[in-house]
Amino acid sequence: MSIDNIKTVGIAGAGTMGQGIAQVCAVAGFDVLLFDIQPDFISKGISLIEKSLTTAVEKGKIQPVEKEHALARIKPEPDLQQLKADLIIEAAIENLDVKRKLFATLEEINNARCILTTNTSSIPVTQIAAALKHPERFAGLHFFNPAPIMKLVEIISGAGTSMATVEVLKQFSEKLGKTAVLAKDSPGFIVNRVARHYYVEALKLLEENVSDINTIDILMKSAGFKMGPFELMDLIGVDTNFSVTTSMYYAFNQEPKFRPSRIQQQKVDAGHHGRKSGRGFYDYPKK
């Protein structure tokens, strides 16, 4: 497999990250198949991609014709058995069993040249690839939210990942206009492992009544961060952020510094998932 062989990209998962990755790939000129286990998520995802592209046109980042061409390249694919592509990027829920089952199917239905990748934020790539027949064609390809804006991509090699696969993914990332960094296969990789404490410590301050949400955010922005920790959790998704923290907590044998917050757990239980639900640590009026 070489970069020239990658014409079609399959996206498994039409949530926030799947939508963003699909948009980036389509704008870069790749044909995209967008799958989700819930078909209505696919139609909703394409609608949100169109809205995002319209905003990009209004801001002068792309031309109207580029928007139309990008949308034309994205095809809904509600049948997992038909998710056949040259490169597949999984952006499903952060659950090891779900990912393993998904990739077992994807490996079976795709040809021997197809590269399989996961956008996992925290689960070790080697664990996901454990049951694959060809782990050399599997790697982590971790985008950051929002994918159309964030330039960084982490490429994570599992124990069986070949250097040929890594090289193709580096070239693919460059075609998307991204900056790729190579990361070792460790829970959270580089960015999420370091950034976890930005969220965890902010939540501890809140739990201990040291300060309130708004003050913490204001102070962190005054210190140079573009967004405060609570604003950022709302943007990422409180549920997604909590899932990553929980995954890392157990991956590091319940290391106390990664302990999930009870306050964040309550937000998730209440359905207060941030911007996407209209309420998180802040309220977001419907437009």
C-alpha cells in the first residue's frame, strides 16, 4: 500500500469526531463513506458537515465550489458489510470490546491492502489489534476536536504495526494539511496524557470549593490558554472527556492522579454533555 492507492476513506462512526474527520478527508479530495450503527446519526452528521462547510465559506476559508465538491464526495453507508475502502478510520465509542468486534468485521470484508486505524483517545492500540490477523496494517490515527481546525494528528504504532503503514499514514496526514507526530503506544498517548490534568485538577478545585467554574476558566485563559478547562470539556463533550479519563484511570491501575470526578459523572448521568446537548458546565441556547 502506498499513499497513491488511497482514494476512498471509510469513517466508522458519525459522531462529532467522525463528522470532523469525514469533512477533512472530503475537502482534501478523498471519497468518503460515512457509517454509523444508527443510520439517523449519518444523516444528521452529513447535515452538520454541510453547516460547518457553509461557515468555512462565510469565513473565506474555502470557496463555494469547494464546499459543493466536498459534500459530493461524502456518501452515507448504513451497512457495515459495505464499508469497504482503502483506509478506514474508526471513531466509535471508547469501548475496547466494541472496537475489537468492529475491526474484526472490517478486516474480514476489506482487501489485503486496506489500512485500518482507530481514532481512540486513550485505549492502547495493541489491545485493540490483539485479535486481528494482520496487525501490521493497523495503527492509531488520533485527530483532535474540532478536526477541521486542529492541525495535530498523533500516529500510534501498536506492537505489530509496520513502518510501511506508519509512512503511508504520515503522508496521508500531510495531504489533509495536518502535522503528524509519532507516539508510543501508551494509554492517552502524548496529548491526552499530559492534558488530562488540565481537566482533572480543575474538577478537583471545583469539588473542594476552592473556586467556581467561571473563575477557574477566566484565570486559565488569563494565563495563556485559549479556553478554560470547563469550556473545553463542554466543547469536546463532557461524556467523551469523562470516558477518556475513566479509561486512563483503569489503564494506569487506578492511579489516583487520573481519578474521574464525581461532578463530571453527575453531568454525564444527567445528560449534560456540553455544547452538543445544549447544556454542560455552561448552558448553550439553541440557535
